[in-house]
Amino acid sequence: MNSIQKTPLRVSVLLVVAFFVVFLTYRTTVVTAFDRAILSWFEQNRTDGLLMLMDGLAFVGSTKMVVILGILLITFLLVSRSPLKDVSFSASVLLTTGILNTAAKYSVARVRPEEFMIIELSTYSFPSGHTMGAVSFYSVVAFLIWKRSEHRSIRFAICSFSIMMIVLMGLSRVYLGVHFPTDVLGGFFLSGAILTFFYWFYYKRDKHSSL
């Protein structure tokens, strides 16, 4: 396997390292000050219109909705007789994201920023589940559509939409005061590591099956 083919695996490892850096430093004075400064800024700049938008994103990114969207995606792939590797890739990314997010939340047991919260939540804070779900789901959808379309405009549109949803989902968690910024960063790094690992495995297996 050449160095180019190993790139996604290396990126995955780097993202895991980044995740642990966030985990190991979020209690420090500097990072705590950063978290609180960002939360305070969002709190002071809340508007009714943006609150409605962010609340809508909270619903779209909820566990129940992500599970429903994931089931619909896998069902569509099966009904449309998509390659088994596409089904396994999508299912693996989404399931691993859910499992590792839950495991990390209960292992770290970080309390949410209660003084900034608009929505009452009883679950733990680190890493952000909405962020992880958005990164995994919208990246998988973008990847599948990219593979199936040769039109640059379609590829550009789906990638732009996916990036927009991921960024907005992360921002919404801080805007609503239910997550520290480092929760969002941790979620981004961990789900990114999952995604790039299975992307590497997807093409590694594809290469071996063609030999």
C-alpha cells in the first residue's frame, strides 16, 4: 500500500490525537476561559430569528432524527441494490459514531454549561452528539452522491450543503448554550477520525477484492 493510499488512515490517527488533546486540556484555565468567552459572546448576541433556526437544527440533529435518517439511508441503499460495500461503509460509520459518542460521554461525564443553557438537557456534554451525527451522516451522504455523479455542479452542491449543515450544527450547540465549544471540537475530531478510518478501509478492501 503506497503513501497516498495510507493518507486517510494517517488523517484518522491525527484526528484521534487531536480529540485526546481537547479531552486532556479542556479543564485547563486557558481552555476554560476560551470556552466561557465564546459562550458569553453567543449569549449576548442571541436573536429570536436565530434562536428559531438553531432550535430547528437541534431537532434535525437529535438522536431520534439521525437514527431515522440513517435507517432511511440504509434502506434506500438496499432497495436500490447499491454495492454491499456502500451499505457496510454507511452502516459502519453511523453505528460506530453512535457507539463511541455514547461511550465517550459516559466515560468523560462532563457536565453541560448549565448557566448558558436555553434547552434543558440531562445528558453529558463531551463530545457533542449533534456534531458527531452531522459530520458522519452528511459526509456519508456527500460521499455516496459524489461517487454516483460525474456532474461537477452536483458534487459542488452536495459538498457545500454537507459542510454548511456540519458547521451550522456545531454552531447551534454553542449558540443554544448546551455545549462548550470544546465539546463541538471534540465531536468533530472523533467523528472525523471514524469517517476517515472507514474511508481508508473502504478503498483498502476494494483494492484487495480486485486482486
